[in-house]
Amino acid sequence: MTATRAVVMDADDVRRAIHRLAHEIIERHHGAARVVLVGIHTRGVPLAAAIAKAIQEFEGVDVPVGELDIGLYRDDLDRRAATNLFRTAVPVDITDRPVVLVDDVLYTGRTIRAALDALSDLGRAEAVELAVLVDRGHRQLPIRPDYVGKNLPTSLGERVVVGAAEIDGEWGVWIRDEEGT
Amino acid sequence: MRHLLTIEGMSRADLEDLLDLADEFVDVLDRPIPKVPTLRGATVATLFFEPSTRTRLSFERAARALSADVLTFAPGTSSVTKGESLKDTALTLRAMGADLMVVRHSATGAAHRVAQWVDVPVINGGDGAHQHPTQAILDALTLRRHFGKLDGLHVGIVGDIRHSRVARSGLQAFSTLGARVTLIAPPTLLPLDMTDWPVEVANDFDEVLPHLDVVYLLRIQQERGGTTGFTSLPEYVRRFGLDDSRFARLRPEAVVMHPGPMNRGVEISPHVADSSRTLILDQVRNGVAARMAVLFRLLASPGAER
Amino acid sequence: MIVIRGGSVFTPDGIVTADVVVDGDRVVSVGDPPPPTALIEIDATGCWVGPGLVDLHVHLREPGQEWKEDIASGSRAAAAGGFTAVVAMPNTVPVIDEGHRARFVGERGLKVGLCDVVPAGALTLGREGQHLAHLDELIEAGARIFTDDGDTLVDAGLLRRAMEYLAGRDCVIAQHAEDPGLAEDGHMHGGSVSSRLGMRGLPALAEETIVARDLALVELTGAPYHVQHVSTAGTVELIRQAKGAGLPVTAEVAPHHLVFDHREVESMDPNFKMYPPLRTPDDVAELRKAVLDGTIDAVATDHAPHADHEQEVPFEEAPRGVIGLETAVGATITATDIDQRRFFERLSINPARIARLGEHGVPVTEGSPANLVVIDPTAVWTPERFHSRSQNSPFLGRKLTGKVRATILRGRLTHRETE
């Protein structure tokens, strides 16, 4: 990893945030019996798994965890390098169940818009909520999160990087300069 | 990748990229709503100068599953005057808003030429006896989904290899992905000069049969001069047809494939055609997913060089 | 009066650096001090000066297919290519199988006045290979070369009769060798590339078996015989043996066969589709050797114009043939690095002799006909646009070495390099 500018959350901070998110979800849904967590590729997936594990520890409930790839629903494919598609698999029927979409960073909101479209092709959820580890502002669409790990005002030139234990070795949130990539 | 004109020259990585994409599209096609909005607003034009319903329908299904619109140009035996050139047809469809063209033609290189005349991606849907890239991709996908990988598989391609674009594309794709390929045909149905081809050649089907993991049967091509390569249909069937007795001598895990349409009773016996050891319907199903993968790669996400 | 200064001149006594003076339709001096001024001055420093080039094999498409080319546009192209005489193939519409049609072609060429157009006569009526054409009429109208070019005269009995009929008439029979049975409607050379492309292949044997058979007939009848557009090492060997045995055989090769091989067809560009097809690199090497050692007497372009719309089709559907008048010089020099003497022998002296043209292909000397060409053998250029009405050339965009600076027909400048 190149030189990072600032550590915003270390592994412990992330752990505490995940626990708080889990508690909030449990509270909002009066226990988590019917909730389905759906993580958005890439790092939303291990995040959703971590939240599910926390819910299991606190409530003894096994919340189903699905994964969603938005590659087929993006509006900016022609501006990106060749993308690959990841798995989209939700182990239960989401119809008439509350779904909590999980992503690592909420930014312009376009990813979530694509995720809502993708989700609606899988079934008609009772309601869809959004849980994110970091909200960095600069929304371009009317999307708002229901559960936030940390509010992090940023400038457009900055890049927010999230590390997930399963993918990057450890959990953490960093800010880097866009140029310095 | 700007066009898909030929399997020749495609790397293993290129092929596997398409197969990985296709796997995702197989899942999409299994959903209650087997449709995604990825190519909404794009128009896919099919220029099929050779009669072929199945391939054209497969492409059109793939385009629609990606929410693209379809422009069909299929002169067949109907009203298109001989006067309108291939070039004019291509330019007309481009002017009508085609963002991509699929070209099938009886002359080698037709798709290549269209790619020289229009500024949109072109997919070769089959040109003469030369190449049929999407067939090779769907066949490779079918094998990978069935066996897990192609490495080490022994694939025997049986039939009129000389006049077969399916054979030319298939053998290149299979061998690039690690399979061992044997071409099985009488000498008159084999290409003149196969120097440097990554294949073995056999004239005796019975001898090779027990060693095959995959029997890939080609249709005898009446329309591409196939009847002059052997003495009579019954003699061909006797030497190279997959009849019940040959079927019984296949390895227990060996499978049978065919690009379709089948000549039941010629290259394949009816009983074999209906058996569960054939992957023929899987090929058809996977064909839509494979073509979705190609459309996605060419239109939605061709890469930074756009 | 034209003065050509300081060129390397092909004279009857060898090659000398000298000034050449032209007055009227004759060369008046070579090597003498020229007059101080003249109507036209050509600076030929570093250039070859020699008799105007003669092309034994062109398709001018008039009468009948003038959208591809006509005698006027073809003559313009010929002059630009350094030619002062061309032999026009008879596969026009209608076929040149009668005297008045041959006369039309020759007179039209004279009227245009940029290049002498000598009609070749068909061997058979309509080129159908059934009955002999009106050979006497054609001879009277100026034809000396007889061919069904575009097709092969397959009937050996009829060919023999033609040979016997033309005996002692100072004519030559030229054969387009392509056995239809072996050719099998092939579009390109039958070999490794055609196998990979799945295209019908045309084997070398389709040419060689016809040549071998014809040479047996030449041995029997003693008739002068010319092998058109040689393309294979096998044919070269047959010719070498026939000449060794003293048979009256001559042969030509097209410049594109000296430059390109069958791998070019992978581009699917019909500008690489011709008969005979482009063959293997080994064949190309043999052809180059044969041009240099004289087994092949002449370079002849087989200039075959086809309009743009006829080429904008898949390879298999495209008509056979490419233009060549304007690139013959560059292609020959680039492919063989040929010396001046051999160059003029293959592109002027020998073809003029084969076509029985007395006023062309004459080495430059006092009193010789003023049919001349000035060539810069080191000029590098890239063909982009042709004077020919059609543009179907495999040399488009390819660098060539060797360019025509000026062409003179009977003392008149028919082409001058503008740059």
C-alpha cells in the first residue's frame, strides 16, 4: 500500500462501529428475525457477514446474508476499465422481507441506486434500508443511509479506502489523496 | 476487445474472461425475471445472410435479456435484391442506429469486411467455413460447467471438418483452454494442410472412441459441398455415425455434443440424441448466456481503450 | 525536340551515361553534345533511360465494361507506368474473336495516343473453347498473340489444331493455365492458409498440369507458345526444361507474384485476389530467381481493373484480378533488386519481341524509334491514387522503390513526373 495520509478508523474502531450497527438493526426491527442482509460487492460483502455475526452473538438469530453485484446495473460502464462480474446470490426469497443493503462507503449514491434496481429484479422486498460503514457526503442522488458507522466529511480530491479483514488482512478506514494513487 | 471475429489469436485469459462473465449470465437467466438493464438504449443488429433461425434467435434473446433493442435483417430467400451489397446493408443498419452488428454470411471474411466499413463492434456469427466464435465459446462454457475445467479433456470432433467453421473455432478454443483435440474424419473431409494445428487426426472413429471424454458431432453439410467428400450417406453413417453400439462403448463419463440442428439417424442415432449423456440442450441454454457475455464485453464494458 | 540529360542509357552496345536527343519520332543522337536549349528538357541524373516498356498482358475492358476501365484511362495508366505499348486481352464484351473488333481496339488506342494498344485475338469463338476464332481476320487486323485468357483452352485437340493452323504465321499462342477440375472454384492458393481460413483452395497443380500437357503439344507441333502469369516453382521448372530442350517457349510473370504470398489473404482484402492466386513464399523466391536468370522472359502486369463497388464484397465474392500498370516498375525493382540491363530485357526488349512489335523494345541509338522511358530506380514512393479508373491494387499504401519520371511515345511526352 502506498503512503496513506490519515487513518480514520483502526481495526478496533471498525469493530465497535459494526457492533453498534448490529444493535441499531436489532432495535429498529424489534429483533432481527425477518431481516435479510445483502452486501454489495466488493467490501460490502464481508461487512454484511461481520454484522450478521454480531447479530448472532447479541440476539442468537441467524440472519441470512446475500451478495449483490451491481455490474449489470451501473450507469457508468463506458467510463470504466473492463469490469468483471461478481456473484449475485441471496440464499432466501426476499419477497415481503425487510432487506438491509450493506456497503462500505456511501458517496454519490449511484452504487446504491444500481443496487436497488438489482434487488428489485430478485424480488419485492417489504422494505429496503441501507447500512454503511462510512458516509463521505457528496450525494448526486436522493439516497440516504439508515445506519451509519461514521460520518466523514471529505473533499472531492480525497479517496476513502476501506480495508476488510478477509480481503485486505485487517479492517480499517483511510483517507488518501486522489493523485497519490 | 473491439470485435469478436475469430477465436484465432485469443488468449486463454481472454477466453476465460468471457466464460466467467457467461457463468454470471447463466444465473441471470435462471431468475424469475431473466433480464437486466445493462444495454438499455443500445441497438443490436443481426445481419443473417445465411438461413439460420437458432443462432439468430439466440443472439436476439441475449440482446433482449440485456434490455437492448434488436434490428433484424435476414434476407434468406426473400425480398432483398441481389443488387444491394453487403456494404450498403451494413451502412444502412448503422444509419438506423445499430450500435453493434452480428454478421452471418456464407463467404469467409464477411464479418471482417463489415468491421472495416462500420465504426461499431462486429460479432462474427459464422462466416463460410472459417469461424463461428460464439459457438466455440458456448461449447467451452458447456464443457467447463459440466467437467469443472477443460484441461486434460480429450475431445473428439467428428465429421466434415474441412467445411466446418464450428470445428475450426472449436478446436482452437478447446486446445487453448487445455483440452486435447482429435479430429475424426475420412481424409476427404479433413483440411488440406494442418501443419501446426494443435490437434491429432484419426480416420478410424472406432479406434479413438474409447479414449474420448467428449464426442463432438458435426452435421453433414449438404449446402457446403459436404456430399462430395464421401461416397454415400449410408457409408458415412456406418464409419462415422454415433450409433447405439458406438455409444455403448464410450467411457461411462463421456458426453456427446452437437452444434445443431441434428440430422437424426445420420451423425447421431435417435436414441443417443435423446439420452441424458448429451449436452445438446445445455449448449443451447448456455448459448444465450455466452452471447450475453460477448455483448456485455463488446458494448457495455469493452475496457479503457474505448 | 526533347533532350534527356545525364541518364544511364540502354544502348545496343551496353549501358552508357549519355545525353539523348529526340527529334520528331526518332532518337537523333546518343552521347553527342546536345543543343544548348530544347523544347523539353528532362534531367535524368541518376536515372535509367531505355526503350519504352511493353506489357504483354492488360485488360482494358473496352468494349463492354467501361465502368472498370477503358482504352483512354488504361492508356493514361500505361503511360504513367512507363509503357509505350500494351497487348490488350480479348476477353472484352464482345470477345475479340473477329477482325473488326480487333481493329476497333487498335484504332481507339491510336486515337487516344498515349500508348500503342495492340489487340490480342481470342483462340476460340466467344472464348468458349469449342470452335476456333476467325484467326486470319485477326491476324490481318494486327493480332499476333492468341489467347482465351480468363479461361483455359482445355480441349487438347482443339489447341493442337490452333497450333497447326497458326504455323509459319509468326504468331504465338498464350495460355492461361487453370485446369477447371483441379481448380475446383478455388479462391486462393490451396495450402496451409486456405485450410486455416476454410476457403476453397486452388492447387499449384491446376496450373502445372496444363502447362505440362501444352508443352508436349509444343514439342509435337513446334508452335510458339507463351505461358501467361507463371505462379509456381513447378511451372518454372517445366519451362526451364522445355527451353533446355530447345522448344519455342516464352513466359511472363506478374509483378504481384514477385512481391506477395498467400498469407496476405488473411486480411480478407479482395485486392489480394487474382488468378493465379498468390502462392507460397518458396514459389515467390523461385519466381524472383527465374526473372533474374531469364527462365521467365518478361514481366507482364495482367492489369485487371475492377470498380470499387465490385470490391466491396466478401473475398469469395470479389472478381479476380488487380491493376498493375502504374506499379510494375516499382514492384519489380523492389522485389528483385534487378539491374538495368535485365530490367529492360524483361520489361521492354523481350515483351516487344514476343508481341512481334518492331517499333518498341529497341535499344536506344541514333535512328531508333523515340519510344522511351526515364526511370529513377532509387526513388521511394507510396502509391495512393491511380490514373486507372479502378483502384484495386495490392500495392496501395505499400512503399515501393523505383518510379517512372517520363514516358515518350513517338517523340511525344505522354507522361511526366510532376514533382
